[in-house]
Amino acid sequence: ETLRNVPGITLQAGEAGGASNTAGEMFNMRGFKASNSLFVEGVRDDGLVSRDVFNVEQVDVYMGPTASAVRRGTAAGYVNMQTKVPHLGSSSAATFSYGNGDRGRLTADLNFASSGSSESWWGKSAFRVNALWQDGGVPGRDEVEQQSRAVAPSLAFGLGTPTRLTASAQILRQENLPDYGIPGAAWQEEPLTPTTIQTPAPVDQANFYGSPGFDHDDAEQDAYMLRLEHDVNRRFTLRNQTRYNRAHRDAIISSIQNPAAYDAVANHVAIARQGNIRENTIASNQTSMIGRFSTGTLRHSSSFGIEFTHESQYAPSVIGVGTRAPADVFHPNPNEPVIGFAPAQSGAFTDGNTNTASAYFFDTVDVGSRWQFVGGARWERYDTDFLSEDAIGLVTADLEDTDSLVSGKIGVNYRLMPTANLYVSYGTSATPPGSANFSLSTQANNANSPNVDPQASANFEVGTKWDLANGRLSLNSAAFRTENKNVIFTVDATAVPPVFNQDDSQLVRGFTFGALGRITERWEVITNFGYLDSELNTQGALNNGNRLVLTPEFSGSVWTTYGLAMG
């Protein structure tokens, strides 16, 4: 729901990513792929799971190249979630909802703080637990069911003192029936491709083409975090955070792979059967120093630190998922038998991991009462290893890619008045091979080949923000230009080795506008609008100048809430 209120974001197969070889969510931001760009507490949150906000305190969306903030990245940006932590003072809250699709949801948030009589470090402690139960279907979809169970305990010591220690965990389990929608041939507007044959009549949007007795999409996620903070003095705070996350997904799905799966003569669609097992882990340790100080008349807000991260993905091959007869496009039978269903691991697998060490420095300098200058850079060294074996144990790929990257950002902010500002910023990112899925390729003209250069992106942006009507109305707007270079163009794929270069590029220009207003004491409205002018600059005459895929020219949203008077 957070991403719905951000213009320029296009979801693909959702966070779970289907049976594809991805490490996480699949969506685009401002025209560029944002694969593997979800973060929790500033740490990449790998894994094929559908994330829930029951334990989320705040969601921040950062657009454009931002590798200087979060290590190697894409031209798109990233999404960071901050989890709920204990606080002084006891509190409790619970919500229950029931809606269309027989969908029930229950959440609980309990915080227990020690009595205020103790002034010791141990006495300034609190325990908090958040829990989730969700069960039901999906409105407008037949057969589909989704179940989630989760608990997130956290414990904090030294709250309100110079030294604070927080330990937390989140345990999530999901059991879902996967749903891949209706055939592309059923789209009644303009054909999806020039060769697409459309159905002669509309297809019921509730039609389900899966196999409930054979399909499943089960996920587990276990995350643990330990954070220690110490105020060295009134100006400097030292912080160390360690986070470990493990995500496991086991899925067998029925899908309609493309519009060509539709047989116009028989009015049938071919059903593909796929299996997917993914195990993702990430261990991260971050040490940072945050300081506020002055040098002469200049006021600084600085941060610098180091980070060490190990990420891995293990993906065994699944066989025996069975076959299914083509389905009637208008009247699919979810009880259609699956022949030869005996799922097992074949013995083949891929195993990839990336180790990263990085150091960064950022500084915000206030000059006078109106000017603010922002700058920073990150250096990182990464080492990606990839191993692939077939079912009889023969190594099909054993590759490594090691390199150093430097990314940065600069910006100027001018305060037009206490409630309005104007800014200009420039930032860069680099996307090395294997960034999205920890896989390296033996194919020379593949973006994941260890012998190609990382894709390099840069973003130039100007924007403004205004708070009006005594804070009841907030307006923001930005215009930007993002370019992603070093995109591969294959000159001759039949040559051995293939002839290619990295002279293609992708360009997106656009602007966004947003407004947050409180019309009355009870009525709030959030509205956003975005325009994206995307372009593929390629040496291939057939595609040169085409729009980037999954990049809507116009997008927008309106979100409104009204609080009812109770009692």
C-alpha cells in the first residue's frame, strides 16, 4: 500500500517473484528495475517472501541512483523499512479486520516497560512484541488462499541513557496458493504484442487457472538484529548494528507463460508447471559515527562508517512437478488432474554469494540560515562467487567477479522561507554483474558476465517542498533526468565469441508532484502524480528510441481517510 502512493513504480510479478531466478521483489522505479532493492534497518532484505507491515514503524522510498547510501544498487532507488522497537511507557494496541474474499486479519502490538522508579541502566528497559495472523482469499479471484503467521519480539536496555542496547527478531511463516492471473490473450484493448491473438470475448476476471490440489507457495523468514548505541558526548554517537536474515521459499506453480499459450482454434491455453526452491541469507555488520559540530561559522551534521556484508543464494533444481492438459480459457477446471506429480530435487543446483566491505562519509553543512550543502561518497569492494552443477554433479559454471566501486552524491538546499525550500542534487550508482540474483554467466555478452563493466547510472534532480496553511498542507515537486550507461548491445550473436559492446544506454526524464493535506480535523488526503519520458538509446535501429518496458508515461494515486466520531 505504501508503493501505491509513490508515482513511477510498476509492480511485476509481485514480491515473491514467481519461479524466476530472482533474490527478492520484482518492481520498477522511475523506469528502472529495482530487483533486490528492499532494505530493513539499512540492510538489504533478500528473499522471496511477501513482506508485511505489521512490524514496520516507517517506510522510506528513495528514488534514483543511491548506491552511496546502501552499497551497490541500480538506477531505480530503494525502499527502506524501519521496524518497531521498545520504548519507555507501557502501551497496547490490537486490530481486527474482515473483508471481501473471506479475508481476516488480526494484529497485536504490546509494549511493557520497567517501572520508572529504577534509575539503573537495567531498569531503563522495555519489551515489545508484535504479532500477526492473516487468513483468507483475494477479492475477485476464485480459489486463491493466503495465510500468514508472524511474531516479532524485541528487548531494549538503557532507554533514555547514553548507552542503549536493542535486540529484536521477526519470525514469519506463509502458506499461499499461487495465482498468476488470466491469460495475456484475454486483454481486450490493444494486443500485448504484434503477434498476439486475442480471445473472441472477454474472460471472467475471477477465472483461476491453477491446480489447488497440487500448487503451493510456502515461505519462511527468520530475521535477528542486535544494535548498540553510545552517546560519546553531546555531539557524537557511536553505533554498531548486526543483522542476520534467512528466507526460504518452496513453490510449485501453474502459469500461463505468454500470450502465445492461447490456442484460438480450441479456445484453450497451455498450462506450464514450474518448481522453485530458494534459500537466501544475509549477515551484515555496520559501525557508524554520527556527529553534529561546527567549524567556524559552518554547522555540520556528519556520518561516517564501515560495513561488512555476506549474502548468499542457494537454488536447487526441482523436477517431477507434473503436466496438465490445456485449460478452457473461458471455463478452466481447477480440479483438472496433474499427471506425473512427484516433486523432488534433481541434484542440480546453483549457489552464489557476495562478500562486501565498504566505507562511507556524508556531511551536511549549514551556511547561514538559508544555504545547506550535502555531499558524500562510498567506496566498496565486492567479491561474487557463483557455482552451478548439473544433476550428475558436473560443474557447469564456476565463476568469480571481484572489483571496487565508488559512488557519491552532492546537493544544495536553499531555504526560501522557514516552510519552503528548493534543492538541486546529483547522485551515482553502479550495478556490477550478479547484483540482482547472485548469478554469474558464462555467456560473454550477458550483463552478468564477470568480464563486462558494471552498469553506471547518474541522476540529476531539482525539486521543492512547501508547507502551507500552518502545516495543514504539504506540497512537493521534482524534475529529474536519470541515465543508465554501459548497457550491452550484441553486434553479432552468431560469432564465436559473440561480438558486442557496452555503448547502449537507457534514459528517463520526468517530474513528480505530491500533496498531503488535512481538509478538516478528520479528513486527510494524499495525492501523487508522475510523468516519465523514457527512451532506449541503442545501436539497433528497430528498437532505438523505444520506451522502456514497464514504464508508464503517466501515473498517479489518491488516498483519503476520514475519521469517524465515536462516542
